Amino acid sequence: MKVDAIQVDDVIGRVGRILCEHDRKKGILIHTFQKIQEDHGYLPEDVLNQLAKKLSLPLAEVYSVASFYKQFHFSPRGRKVVRVCTGTACHVRGAKQVLTALQDEFGIKDGETTPDLAMTLETVGCVGCCGLAPVATVNEDVVGDIGKKKLGDMIKSIKEE
């Protein structure tokens, strides 16, 4: 069977319009996720359901895009996000002890948030301050050369807010 070139062009044109519309919808997801997370501190399930309906996208696709990026979170985060570096230099110089002390003090594990939303505890592969090992960040502040005193001060500052 011979296919008419006009028919092929028509099909390609229709598919192209569908793909473009679909890509446009997917293209705004990341910016929308950023705004939602800015407002709520995370991506609430009910808001993602509304977004999927509004954009006529499957909810699975919305979650697929959001879960691909580490910057998006599906549960509430603490007011202080503490990231303990576990890179080689920090590991050698005591990162495990820092992490264990924080876990014990706040009763949470890596990736968890305290029930009062005071703190979320995470580990990261490298902060980029190897000369200051062991290192942690508290929100955007870098805390280096963490010994017992600095660790105590860090815990106190987390509890104060």
C-alpha cells in the first residue's frame, strides 16, 4: 500500500502539536514545583493531585518528574536542614561521630525530620570544604572542624529556634 506524502505530513503535524502541548505542560512542572515548595516547604499530595488535573497529566507522570530531582520533597521539612558531609576527608576525620551524635540527640535517622519540625537530618557526599573536615551545613551555613564544642553549639542553635 502506498502512503500519500500529504497524509504523512498531516500525521506528523498532528503528532507534533500533541507533543509540543505535552512538552509545554511538562516544561512548567519544575518551576511550579519550586513555587509550591517555596509556599509549603514540600510538595503536598493534594496540591500535586490538583496540579495533575489542571495540566491534564497523569499523576504518576507528575510524581515521576518531581521524584527525579533531589531538591523536591514529599513530606514536611525541618526549619533547620542539617547536612552532614560523608565524603572521604570528613569520613576520615569523624563525620560518623557527628552524624551519630545528631541522631542520638534528636531521635531521628538520616533523611528524617523531627516531629516538631525543628530539624531535618541528611547526609551528603561532599560539601566542598575538605580542608575543614568534618563539615556539616545548617541551612546555608557551613560548620567546619566540628569537634565536641562546635557540635554542642550546633545542637544548641538547632534547639533554640
